[in-house]
Amino acid sequence: MVLALAALPVQRTQGVTLAWDPSSDTNVVGYFRYYGGASGNYTNRVDVGNVTSNTVAGLVAGSTYFFAVTDYGASGLESLPSTEVSYTVPLTNNLPSIALTSPLNGATYTAPATINLAATVTANGHSITKVQFYNGATLLGEDASAPYSLTWSNVSAASYSVTALVVYDAGSTVTSSPATLTVTNPLPAPTVALTAPPNGASYAAPATVNLAATVIANGHSITKVQFYNNATLLGEDSSAPYSLSWSNLSAGSYSVTALLVYDAGSTVASSAATLTVTNPLPTVALTSPLNGASYAAPATINLAATFTANGHSITKVQFYNGATLLGEDSSAPYTLTWSNVSAASYSLTASVIYDAGSTAVSSPVNITVTGLPAPWQTVDIGSVGVIGSATVSNGLYVVNGAGTLSGTADAFHLVYQPLTGDGEITACLNSVQNTGTNGRVGVIIRESLLSGSAYAFMGISTGGQFRWQRRNKTDGSTASSTSGSGAPPNVWTRLVRTGSTISGYKSTNGTTWTLVNSRSITMATNIYIGLAVASGNATTLNESTFTNITVVP
């Protein structure tokens, strides 16, 4: 077998074409091509099929390779190698290449700038002497060994065009593409302002003070804002809006600042804000009667107040109706019995006298004294925007109420009496004002007079649908279902409590009753039973009337 060798034209990827005479053996079905970097040591073997030439690509310029060919028959039996042929891959004629990798084209710096220059070189078989870095025609410096780099320091504000030039072989050169860069004058310093607390603010101990700051970065990198009381670090925030809650401050004077940390640890401080924390004033609250309560005339009303001294000396508590002093009590518990109160609306307050005659006044409690017969009472439950009321004349109960019966807390007007153990209530809804589908009018059984009390309700929406509602536990969610519609005065509702079971009924004549729903709702033994009116809106009153009210027992 004769092996002939021919080289490809010189190009960036080096290769060689091998050619050989076909085998004289008629059983030959293909050839194996071998080559390696040492004589007789072949590290590459390829089955080239039944052909008599093959191109070997990807050879390294300047390296010598050794080649041989074998043939094989259909049985797979392989012949001895052909005569070995060697080939040295010539060096290419490609010039070396150079690329400026730093700075990036279009980069911007702040004066006085330090700019790191760097370049990569592809030798393509040439001998590299050094890399020189230029600004325009001005040599900045050079580096004779890879990685090729240069630090250009104290660069003033201007525009620049930098290149890298590689010197190779006997002084030949190749230049990179230029990179333009801009050095600008320094940015103005960032600013920080303490926006809370306001300077001169005063708080009551133990105080919680909310600190806040605003930052104008002016192009700088903001790290964080630290809050200080004089030289004491209170805390910090690394993201806008910059804030901190400073808790449990005792009485005293304080000076707070905000310190901005930016760039590589530089700082700038805000102006200081002074604040004062003093012992708090005493507080007083009228705990009885409840706001919105209603009584039947002539009423006896028990007034009671609680207070928090906050370190002050308490002399006495006075009870007022408007500007009229009703009486006072100089020892705890602070109470007063107000007797023979006639029908009217009243605004009651408690005033605590402390220290050397200073006073603090409670929030007012509004009550109504009406002609409701005993044992009926009336009260607004929860947060209503308009005070409700209830009156009775010739068996017609007129009840006005705002708010909603829904969610985990109710707001409505309640006409009630206490119930111990089992019992029931029946009422005819004589008229119902339509204040929307969210309103409720009917009979109710509640465990307490708190807004989140467990309860069962049987009535209609102010839009006319029969409604069964319940809250199975204190502060739980309200469940509601509908059962047809009714038109007053042909609407009768009933609730029956037997043990822990409460059942709701409806009727159109007060004689024939239909069970709407029945549920086990665990309540205390002593509870409340009565009439409920809720307009469906906290600021709107619904006026509805009831007749034929019976309570058993």
C-alpha cells in the first residue's frame, strides 16, 4: 500500500489531506486512518470507510504529526499499518490580534479618576514583545507580559480615546480598536434630612418615637441611614423610605440626627432635632353607662369611671351631664348613682381632679331615657356613626338603628332584656324601612353586649328577604342564609333557645310557623334577648316598627 500526503492551503485552521493507493486485496471493505505526535505512537484512529483519501483538520501550527493507514475485510480482520508518513504543520501567515477589554467603550468616570486598562492578545504563532497603551498619540505605559494591563491614575475631567498596541516579532505592530471614555467633575455630595420627629416635639412617657429621613443621592450610591441620639446609635435602615421606631423612651430631653452612609463609606449628617419626653397626663374613662344606652323613665343610672394616674396625685372624680355637675367621688372605685332621671337625651362625662387642681376629662357617653317599659332596655352595639333610639306607644315599638350585622363585629341598635336559661321571643315586623340589602331587622339572642358576641338572628333584610344569621363563637365569622321574602306587616319572626340549640322560625300570620334553621350555639346561662335594627350603613339610621312582641319566660 502506498500512502501519499498533500497539505491543504494555509488558513487559520490547519489541516492535511492524506491519500493512498487502494489495496490489491479484493476482500478489503474499508480503511482505518491513524495519526499521533510521535513516530509509531498513534493516538487518533478513525474508520474512514472504503475511500482512498481523508482530510485531518484542527492540527496545531508548527507541530509535527505521524500518519499511517490499515485496511480491513468484511470479517473485521485488520492489516498491518502502511509505511508511516510525517508532516510538520507550517506556521500561519495571520497577524496577531489585540483587543482592548478595559475600559468599556463609552465608560464614564469621576475626576480625579483611576482607570484600569487591559488588553488580550492572540499571537497566531508570532512572538509577542509587549503591549503599549495610548491616549490618542500619547503613550500611557506598557506591559511586557500577559495579562497585559496598566493603571492610569489621577485622570482629569475630559474626553479620551484609548487604544492598545501589540509589538511582535522584529518590531511589527497591530493596534486595537479605540475605546472612548469620559471623565466628569465630581458629583455634589448627597444630602439627608430628618423629617420625623419635628424639631421641638413633645411626647408622653413611655414614648414611641418614629424616626424618618429623606435622602437626595445626587448620583451617589446610598448604603444606609443610621439614626442617633447624640452619639448613641439607635438603629439603621438600608432601604428607602428610611425609618426607625424608637420605643419605650423615659422622661427626658433628646437630640436625634440621621447619618447617611454612601459610596465607599463616606458619611454626611442631618441637622439635629430636639425632643422632650414627659410623664403622661392621667387618663379617665366613663365605664358606665355604655355609650348609646337607653333607659325607661324615671331612670336610675349608675355612673362609674376608671382612671390611670401615670404617677400623678388624684384628688377626686366628678360626674357631669353636659356642664351640670351631678356629683363626685374622692375614693376608688369612683361611682355615682343618678336617680329619678326623666326622659331626654344626655351627654355624660367624668372629670378627674389631680395634682394642684389640674383636670382631665373623659370622652362623652351619650344615653337616652325613654318611656320603654321594664324590663326593656336599649343600647347601640359596636361602632355606629349615628346614635340609635327606641320608643313605645300603644304596643308599637319604634326602633332606629345604624350599622351592620356582619363579619366578626356587629354595629346596630338593640332593644333587649336579660334571659336566663331557655326562652323564646316572637315579634311582628309591622314596618321596615328599605335602606338597602345589607340592612337587618328582626329578633335576636346574644351572649353579650359586645360587638363580637355569639348570636342568632331571625328577621328580614331591609330589602325584604327572610334572613337567618348566626355567629357560633365570640369574634368568629358571621354565617347567613336566606329563606324567601316577606312584606310587612305580614312578617313574623321567632327565636327559640332550648339548651344550646337555637332555632329560627318565620310566619306570614303569626299562627303558622316554618322552621328556617336550627343550630347548636354554646352560650352562657345568662344572656340577652330582644329586637335588632341595622340600616346596613354606619352613618344612616333605619326606622322600623314592631308589634305583638312576646318573650317567654
